[in-house]
Amino acid sequence: MGEGIRHNDIVDKIKENSSGWALRDSYGRSVHKKLLFIGVTLSLLIVATIVSIGVGSVSISFIDVSKSLGHAIFGSLVPLPDNHWYATIVYARSSRVILCILCGVALAISGAVMQNLLRNPLVSPFTLGVSSAASFGAAMGIVFLPAIFGSAITDSIEIFGNGLSLKSILIIVCAFICGLTSIGVVLLLSRRPNVSRSTIILSGVIISYLFQAGISLAKYISDDDALREITLWLMGGMWDATWGTDILLIPVVVVCFILLVCMSSDLNTLSAGDDVAKNLGVDVNKLRMKGLMISTLVTSACISFTGIIGFIGLMAPHICRLIIGNDSRYLIPASALVGALILLSSDTVARMIISPSELPVGIIMYILGGLFFIWMISRKNKVVSL
Amino acid sequence: MTLSIKRIRQGYGDSIVLDDVDLDVEKGEIITILGPNGSGKSTLIMTICNIMRPKTGTINIDGKDTLELHRKEFSKLVGYVPQKYVAGDNLRVFEAVLLGRAPYMEWSYSEEDFDMAARAIELMGIEDLIDKNTAELSGGQMQKVVIARALAQDPRYYVLDEPTSALDLKNQLSTLSIMKKIVSSKNAGVVFALHDINLAFKYSDKVVLLKDGHIHSIGNPKKVINEDNIMEVYGVHCEILNGSDGMHVNIFENQ
């Protein structure tokens, strides 16, 4: 008994006398927690992927989907399911699942990075006007392209074995260019020396209003068919998913993800404030410029294909900040996984609710995001700060 | 071994805040910058810390032109403690202190990074706080964390913009004493911007009086802080008292 107490005393003394030990301990524990969270989210995402592929007019069991996927990835090591044609369905449905994951990742990482760069927890690709601008581009494309190109617009082009109509490609290009324009204007306005963070956010909001006026105009002058098309695009959905779109998007998302993760040490330093970050060796203006550019690129690339999908860029990083804190080195990958998980689950639900028809996932995201937003601000002073 | 500022001109846009400022900071020396609001104290400090690039002029450290150094290399030479800490970093205290190691790290922290941060935490006496969220800290605790971050940075010169503004009397004295200890133990140079003339008296080897972006007078505190200079720079009357524990400044209301 007495010896036990003495032993504990010694351990306490060691702890007391060495804050280096305590520091390493705290740091180690926090890293373990972060890695655990990332691991759990990754597993959930894999489960969600398999479930999502199984859902549809022909429903396929979890095991059969796993076998088909395993066969596709590992070859003959994993046997095909008993119904061989399942593999074909799994292949076809995977394109949509992958598009969901790519969009979830893209929107979530841009949200996380933009929040850090502008040190404002309520910033997302949408606050900066990227989505309104992209919508404007798409709406203009839908209304004016048929008039410009005539009947040639309905021709389709083969991309990696999948037909994409010339019209949808041009709409994507329009949305993409306008999305980039919005951030270009924001950056131009914010290039002046010593511009404040609120100026950047404010210019995003203003640009967003300008483009929304443009969208209203496009809706007003469009005929019934075009109006329906615009409305659908604005709702956002995954119905255009093909392997062609996936193969176009995968390199963009992967490269932007890597570039943003590489910036994460500097993003962490930025959380101490612009002045301190500059003193600690971060070129703050360059970092902000680069970060906003990459996030906009990856966002507009994705929403060009899917239409507007809101709130992922806000929700995913926030959930991660609450659980694992603000260290960007872990926050960006964690947000990516959570964003993919939320969007994929929502899309699966959107397909199930009124099956065999489907809801646009954008609507579900708005409901989910709205509720999340209300919950977030009703927590009063517990809003996650940066 | 000096940090030497020569003919610095600095400003925002077209307005000039500092004009033709020369200053030498020796190692092992505490320099206090005094001056009324708007005299250019913070601007001078931000220029020394490479937060603002000077419009003209040079900053040399040990003979090297710092404006040509890589930002991270400069960070290892001069550390900055801001007047306003950023509230609600939402970091743990240990993460906030480890940020000071940013100039040394690439992707992950080395053993040396942990050792330096731990020593800084010990020196500031904030061992109990390391697991706390920075948003939960009091103003005084936060100030200590911010200073600990600068200590972890391990620069050769420390520049502190009103380090005592958020602190109560006891913590003001202990913070300045800690800086004094660092000056002697690490042979570092320290620049303070202070509002409190009595603290400047007590803790500095050299005092700089700034007025309208020019150096009004510079030198030993006993020489620089006198009734005439205070009147000229601040526009207030004062008397200097010679107490048993050093000099005191007694300020009168203008009549």
C-alpha cells in the first residue's frame, strides 16, 4: 500500500517536472483522436458506398456488391457474385457514387480552406459567390446556346466511351468560366494592400447578388423547356453522372486536394492572425490568393456537372472542427471524408424516398443544411470559432 | 551583434507614418519605444518584424540584409508578440504554442520542436493550461500563451507590442521580469512598445521617444525621460521623483 503511494508520487513528480512529457502526451493523444476519427469516417464511407450501389430498381445485397467491387479491384482473387450480371449494374451505378464522393470532397475541402483563409466560420464556396456565378453561366448557356448553335447542339461527343451531348458540355464550360470569374473579381477587389477579411466576404456577397439578378433575367426570358432545365440545374442532382464525367473530374479533385493539404501547415499558422503568421514566415497574401483560387477551381469544376449543391462546404468542416479541432493537416482530409459521406448518404436517400423516381439531392442538402445552420447558431457562444 | 535599422520610411498607401528612423538593438539589451497614440510605435514594430516591408531603408541583423532573407529564415531571427491576440483560435494551448515552431517545421514536429515548446510553456508557468482551448482562457492567460509561442520560436530578438496591456499589475511585472531573464540567459535583444512610462523606467536599458513618425530622443531612460521631453512628446506636465526603488514619473492633468 505504502509502496503504491510512493510509486504514484514518483510518477506525478516526473509528470510535474517535465512539461515536455506532458506536451508530447497531449499532442500524441490529440493525433490519435484525429486519426481514429478519420479511420471511422473512412469505414463509414466504404459502407455507405456499398449500400448506395445496392439501392435502385434492382436491389443488390451488400455481399453481392462487395464481391463485385472486390472483383473489379482485385481481379480473380475475389469471386464474382452468383448472378454475374450484377457486376454490370454495379459498374454502371458506381459512376454516380463516385461523382457524389468527388463532389462531397471538393465542396468540403474548399469550405474548410476558405474558412481558414478568411478566418470566418460561415464562409463556404457559396458565400464567395462561386455558386451564383456558376448558376448564371449555366442558365445563360441553357437559354442562349440553342439559339447560337441551332440543331448541332444536340450532337453528342464520345468521352471515354460515354456520350455527352455538346449542349451539356457547353453548359458546363459556361458554368465553369463564370465560377472562375466570380473569384477573379473577388481577388481583384482584394488585391489592394491591407484589405480586410470582411471586404473579401462582402465582395463575394455582392457578386452573388449581381449574378442572381442575371439568373432571374435568364429565367424571365426563357421558354418553358429552358425554364424547367434551369430550375432542375439550380436544384442540383447527380443524374448526369457517367464514367466520362468521373474520369474528367478525378484528376482535378485529386490534384487540388493534394495542393490544399500541402498548404495546411501555413493555414494553421494563419490561425494566429495575419501579423503573427507573417512574422512566422508565411506569405499571407500569396497563401490567400493561391488557396482561394484552388478551392474555386475544384468547386466550380464539380458543380458545373451537378448543379448547385449547397451547405456541404459549411457542414462537413464544422462537424470535423467540433470533433477533431482546427489542425488543417487533419481537418482537410477529415472534411473531405465527411463531405463525401454526407453527400453520398443524401443522394442515396434522395433515390430511395420516392423510388423508382428520385429527388434532386440539392433539395435534401438545403433542408439538412438549413437545419444544421439553425442548430449551429442556436448554440450561442459555442459556435466553432477559428 | 546588432539589429540595425537604417533610414526607414514606412506608411500605408500615400500617407507616411515613419520617416527617416534609425535604431540599433544590441543583444542583451532591452529597448522601450514610448510615444503617444499614432506616433508610429506599432508601425515601427511591424516593420522590424517583417510584417510590413519598409518603403525605403534597410534592416540588418548581424550585418545581413534581412530584406533579402527568406521569410522563414527571418522568422528564426525576430519574434513578434502582437498587441491584440486573435481571440478564439479554437486551438488547444499546446497547439497554439507549437505554432511558434512553424519556421522550423515542414510537415510534422521534431523532438527539438517539442522541447522548445515545452521549455517555453515551463518558463511562462502555463503547464496547467496546455489541454485547454484557447477560447476558454482569460486575457492574462492568453497573453502568456502568446508570449510562450514567441519563446518557442526561439528568435535572437523579441519584439513585443504592449505586452502588458491585457495584464493585471502582478502579471505585468512577472511578464517583464521573464523577458528580462530571457535577455540575460539567452543573450537576446528585446524591443517593447509600452504606454507605461514607469515600467519603461524600471525595465529598459534604452528608451526611444517617438513623435509623429520621427525619433524625438533616444538613450538612457534617466536621460530621455525628463519633464521637457514628456511635455514635448505627450503634451502633458510631469515631475520625475527619485524614490528609494528607482525613478518615478508623476503625471499632472493639463490646466
